[in-house]
Amino acid sequence: MINKTITEVTDRIISRSKASREKYLSQAKAQFDVEVKRSGLHCGNLAHAFAGCGSHDKDALAENKLPNLGIVTAYNDMLSAHKTYENYPDMIRKYANKYNAVAQVAGGVPAMCDGVTQGQDGMELSLFSRDVIALSSAIALSHNMFDGVINLGICDKIVPGLTIGSLKFGHLPTIFIPGGPMETGISNEEKAKIRQDFAEGKIDRAALLKGESDSYHSPGTCTFYGTANSNQMLMEIMGLQLPGSSFVNPGTYLRELLNEEAIKVLVQLIRSKSFEATLANIVDEKTIVNAVIGLLATGGSTNHTIHLIAIARAAGIIINWEDFSELSKVIPLLTRIYPNGAADVNHFHAAGGMGFVIATLLENGLLHEDVYTILGKGLNRFRQEPKIKENRLIWVDGSNTSLNESILRPATNPFNKEGGIKMLHGNVGRAVIKTSAVSDDHLLIEAPAVVFDEQEDLIAAFKRDELNKDFIAVIPFQGPKQIGMPELHQLTPTLTILQKRGFKVALVTDGRMSGASGKVPAAIHLVPEAKDNGVIGKIQTGDLLRLDAVNGRLECLDETVLNRPQRHKDNSTVFGMGRELFFNIRNNVTSSEEGASFI
């Protein structure tokens, strides 16, 4: 029997979303009921569309004989995770022909790397890139040439953007194909130590670069459990990519067999001619709740407290931070993956991976089983994992027990009885905090504020030895409406060093931290942001703050702060790295609590 709180939250979401969900589904069904689009195209339209195809595919498309699979790809060879997609279109076309279908690259979408732009001006475009990707994927699919969609995307804003764009073509069957994580390099603990040593001036830049290169060393997803790998968890628990496929390494025979199977499954979904097989039907209220549960149970990226809201709204479903907060109280934390532990996603996969996570949640009434997936009705199939037998792909039951309980545990013996993400409320506003890696003795911090307008200012103060004390760093004017809500990942090594020195430190900001934010308590995504006259813009250095992640409170203990004049910071002069192109977007974006969306 499903947990009572999960049922109540789900029912509330269904009720709250009734009008918008009905509107979305009626639009999707109206498009589904229209005859295959290519039959309505003029000859000139069709000739342009298949001019680059071989004779077999031309004949199939001209006569409307075979399904056409539209590939939306985020390939570029600057991102290690997306380098894996370089030869996928050729491979997909081959598999499509094998299963009596045709495949074309419908279009490409931008794919920026937060790892490259961390601490740089370009990071201010990172969050906005999600909606640009959604718009780009809509343009790619707008040619009315396709019977189904293949999404090739892995990393931070890319999978959410592809999902939002695809939901606007929700009448089509849709599948995601992952590329897999790179093999394990140096340990995450060694990587963290190298970064801290550099921050303290113990090693030079050459040694730092070598350490980073030894960690991020080959094609594939970065192996820590940040936003990219949280995306893969979400696509699997939402039933949008094959069971057990998220964390299979690139270049392996199993990866190749899974890619072929994905094309086979998509063609079968198209040939079923059933609305149940469409993306619009699969992504419903229960599926979205399952996604939130997966995020909480695995201690996933805080970025998804923004992205999941935007994804849900694209399907006519309205969720909010209160839903996350209530579910977090009943969803246990099942994993310890870096930065929440020493292990990486390869170790997690070997210990039982997604099949075990889904199985233990289902067995304990903590997940909706009665959902639609790319494999049909029911989530039980996602307890299975892929294997190779006599050079063929087979499916076997996943492990009933964790193979390493220091990494992965059952719901009956979790690392924590509550989820890895919590919500904070108080006179400063509402915020998100990732608690999965924060030790119990750091969950409550009461200390004076030290206000910085930029993360570089904090780092400079640290280098001047001005921060050897208890304090809560306050960094306003980082929200989506101010500068696009960049991640403040540069702060992690510095604050971690101060914490290790024995000082009580924390962070409060209306910006974001990395999806890999870890051991230092950080109240992030604060709303109202400073640009919206939020209290964070009134706090001054010396004000006593209280961050209480145990009871979910965030407060300034001197309430006179509420009567102070609001500080403002001009964002109209921002330029460089293309940021000036996004001025109107910054003025029209919603709050982080509403998904930080401009579409």
C-alpha cells in the first residue's frame, strides 16, 4: 500500500492541476488524432525534407510507409558526456532501418558545460540555456516530419530543456538514450583534497590542473552525483529510458545493445498507435511525484527543485516546494554518492543501482507503481537490469539486496529517515537546502552575517585571512531576475576549508550552488530574491542569522532588518559573453520557486 503522505501530496497535485492538465491533454489528444503529418505536406515540402536521404529512406518517407524517428541531439565534443553522441545518428539510422523505420536528425540544441563556466561570466547564461534548449527542440520538431522522438542529452540544463520541448510534442512517443558515465578516475576524496590544497596555496595551478584532468579524463558523464547524473536517475525512474541503462559506460557492448533496444522499443510504441504510448500520457502527476521521490531518496541535485517544477508545468502539472518538503519527511535517504559520500556513480551502479532503488521504494509503498512507461503500464519492469547472454541483450531481476551498504541501502535501513533535500522558511524568505552530505552538527548554524555581492569578494576576504571565525555568508543579487542565477560552486572549497578549521559557517543566497553542493549548509534559491525586494537585499554584515535545517527555519534574529530600505543593483549594464542578449529575459523570468522560466 502506498504511503499516506505520498497519496495526499499526489491527490493535492492532481486537484491543483485539474484545469491546466485537462487543457494540456486535450491539446495533445487533438494533435494525436491528426493523420500522420507527412501526408499533409506538399511535394516541395517533402522534397526538401528528404533530399539528403538515401533512396531507401526517400521511398519510405515519400510513400509514408515507415515511421520516421526525429533525433534531437545535444552533441558537441567540448562536453565529455556529449562527445559520446558523435556517431549516434549513424548508429540510430542503421537500427531504425533494421526495425523497419527511418531516422533523421531533426535538429541540434545548445549544450553548455557548467564545469567550464563555473565562476566565469558565461555561467550567467547557464540556467537560461534550459529554456533556450526547449525552444530549440520545438523548432527541430516543428517540421511535421516525425512519428516519434529520440532525445540525446545528458547534462545539467539539457535533459530538462529537452523534456520541456518534447512535452510540447507530447502526442508523439518519445525516448531518451543516455551515453553513460566515464570510468572512475582518481577518487573523489583525492580530487576534493587537491582543490582544497590549491585554495590554501599548498599546490600550484599545474598540480591542480593535473588533478582535475585525472578526474575528468575521458568521454562520458562526470562520475560524481551532480545534476547530470541526477538527470539520468530521473529519466529512468520516470520510465523515459530503458531500465538499468543510465550508468552503463560508453564504448561497451552492453551500451551498444541498449542503444539498439531503445530504437526497437520506440518503433514498437509508434506502431501501437496508442495514446497511452505518448509522452503526454507517460508524464502525469504520479510520474512527477515519482521523480521528486527519486530525487529525495538519492540525495540528488538541488537544481531539480527548479527544473522539475518547469518540467511539470510543461505537462500542465503544478507542483511547488511544499510538495518537495512534505515528501522529504517520509522519503528515506538511500545512497551515499559523492559529494554525499566517497563513492561515484559507477560504484552505485555496481552496488545495485537504479533497479535496487526502485525495488526497495516500491516494496515499502514509497513509489507509484501504476504509471505508464516506455515499456507499458507499471513500474515493476524497472526493477530489472540488462545483461548479455550469448551476445544478446536479456533482462534479469535486479539484486534483492545491496551489494555495498556503505553506498546503497534498503528503505528499511536508510542512511537517514528523511530525504536529502529540505525547504527552509522564515522572515528572510523561502529557500532550499541539500542536507544529504551535511553532518548533524552542522544542520543548525547561528552566526553573524558577512555580506558579499559577488563570490569573488568572499574568496578575496578568505585570502586576506578575514574569515577565520563563525559566520554566515550572505550573497544577494544572484537570482534569475538579477543576473540569471549562476551557480556559486567556487565557494565550496573555501567554505569547506573554514569548516574543517572548526568554524561554524554557512551560506545564504538567492543564487544556486552546484548540483554537487555538499558538506557546508547552504540555503539557496532564496525567494523573494533581492531583485524582487527580498529581505536578503536588506541584510547587513553583523546581523545575527539562524539557519536551522532540522526544523526548516531561516531567520534574521534582528527583525528591524524588515524595516530597512531596500538595496538595489543595476543589471542593465551587464555585457560580455552574450549576456546582453538576455536582458529582456532577465526582466521576464519567473522566480526560482516557479521554475525560473521565461517560456
